[in-house]
Amino acid sequence: MTRRSGGKRERLTDAAARVLHEQGVEKTTLADIARAADVPVGNVYYYFKTKDDLVEAAIGTHGDALRSTLAALDELPTPPDRLKGLVRGWVDQRELAARYGCPTGTLATELDKRADGLDRKIAAHMRALVDWAERQFDAMGRDDARELAVALIAAYQGISVLTNTFREPELMAVEGRRLQRWIDSL
């Protein structure tokens, strides 16, 4: 259950992000989200008219979390430290990835199958992550910064799928160590 602190809208949005990750968009009901937020299901409609409105709010939660993570990483002294910090964060979430996959990646994949435009909203967050990584590689003096950024994010998304498919969190830890060595080698 979600803690009772915070407003109902915030609790619903946070619960939506979590439950959608755990169950997927199609399987999740408004009642599931209301239960996880500890909010009466009838109150959901006061804040969100449709399930898609809640999905969009959950996408916003993903964006907020990403911005917060990147802001914290930007406090680290060097671009390699920042990139390796990103990798450490991924590895720290390996149990979650083994169980449900990457929160943003799985949502992006699921929303891509729909024609309502929500896929573009989640894609904007993924693009922001690639852009951030590109700035780090660029600050390291790399002419191939964009390609390196795409390779880094693709490596994470790929290992997330494998970690989830095989339910083996150690795969992500191994890939995390490899990615850190790769960053050090650049």
C-alpha cells in the first residue's frame, strides 16, 4: 500500500506509475490504482476522468523521477562519474528490473502499440535521457557522443529485457560492471 501522506492526486499518480509498471497498462484497472493509493475508487474520477489521464500522469511521474535523478547525477564532479553513477543506479534497481523490466522501457513498448499519442510522451523522457548522456560524452571530448549515448541507453534497455526475461538480477550487475569499464576506457 502507498503511504497516506501526500495529496490524493499525488498518491494516485505515484500508485499509477508503480501499478502500471507491475501489471501493464491493459491489465491495470482504476480500482487497482485506487487500492494501491489507498483512495476510494469513486474519488479517482474527481482527479482523473479516464484511465488514459492516469497513464499520462504516470508518464509525468517517470519524467519527474528522471529529472530528479539527472539533477543528482549532475552534482557529481566529472562526466565519467555521472555516467557511472547512472549505471550504478540501474544496477541498484536490478531486482525490480528482474521482476518487471525497466519502468520507462516497458511502458514505452506497451504504449507504442496504441494510437493515442501517449507513446510520444514517454519517448520524450527516453530522448531526454539519451540527450543527457550525449552531453556527458561530449564533455569528455568525444566526437561520437550521440552514438555513445545511444549505445549506453541501448545496452541498459537490452540488459533490462534479458534480466526480466530470465529473472536473473545478476545479469544486470555483470553488465553494469562492463559498462563502467567501458566508460573508463573512453
